Amino acid sequence: MQQDSRSLAVISALVVGLFGRTASAQPASDIHAPESEAAVQRKTRTHDGFYLRLSTGGLWGGTSVAGDTPSYSTYTVDGFGFVVDAMAGDTLSSSLALGGVVSYQSFGQGGGSGTARLLNFGVFLDGFPMRNDGLHVGGMIGSSLSTTSAHGDKNAFRGMGPGTAAWLGYDGWVANEWAMGGMLKLSGNIAWGGSDEGGPDVVHSAATYEITLLFSVLYH
């Protein structure tokens, strides 16, 4: 009996040793799932929301002033000048911005023909054919305050009338919501008024054209 007990003990020890080594030698299964990489969020820059454009640049302009009586001679003021303007508004559907514009132009400074100054204000539309691209076309319509004087003449024409403009430009993104670029603008105005020496019986008119090249900073 004692011998049988010893035999059983030996067999048990062999079995435990054999299966214990096998279990310990086999690596444990890794059931840990690898963490998924965080998705990289890329925000596409698009033209939408609040619109603010500040621009300045140079222009070539001309103004022709005439009176409604034969005794008043017509004169023309032209030359290079500068312009500053500001446009602010909001975006309608399809990246079309609507708002108000104020613009100041002056040209002919220091030239032989005289000087002309205009203050324009009105409403504008500026559209981006592709919402994430910088190409844009637009226009404005409004009113113009015009002051024009011939060289050597202290009596200036002063009047008011309608004005309009159209432009084509491109803005490159420099940051989220911010872009900078250039714009070519064509504008025209006509004003009716008088001069210091014209008197109430003489009505003067001034027709103005301008070709403007602008540098713009846009928040949109």
C-alpha cells in the first residue's frame, strides 16, 4: 500500500510538472485592442459669415465739368491719385456678400489740370464663384459727393449725384477667416451742383471715370 501511494505521488508530480511547464511556456493571449488613431480634423476655409474688406491703392481718373449756359466753359481735370475704401456686410446664400461701402478718391493732385475729390457711399454685392477660392466679382451703386476745381481757379464745383462701380479680384488665404489680395475696379459718377461764382441760375454737372488698382485685406 505504501509503495502504491509513493507511485501515485510520483505520477502526480510528473503530470503536474509536465502540464505546468506547458501552460507557463505558452504566452498569454493579448486581448487588448489597439487604440484607434485620432482622426485628423481638417477645416476647409470657406467664404461665409461676416464680411469686412479694407482697401487702398492708386487710380487714374478724369472729371469733366460743364455748365448749362454757353457763357460757362467746360473744363477737365485728370491725373493720378489714390483711393481708400471700406466695405462691411454679411453673406447671403452661395457666398454672395451684401453690405455697405464708403470710399474716398482724390486725383489730379499737383497736376496742371486741377484737382478732384469724391466721397462715395452706397450698397455693394461681392460674390465668390467657389466658396473656398479667392476669385471674386462684385459691384456697388450709391451716391457721390464731388468737389472739382481747375488749376489756378479758386472757385470749385460742388455737387452730388449717383455713382456705380464694378470690380474683379483675387484674395489668398493667410489665416482662418483672413485673406489678402488685389482688385481691379472701374467706377463712374455724375453729379449736379454749382460753383462759388456760378450763381443760382447756372447748373453745373460733373462726369467722372476712374480706373483703380487696389490692395485689399479681407475678413470673411
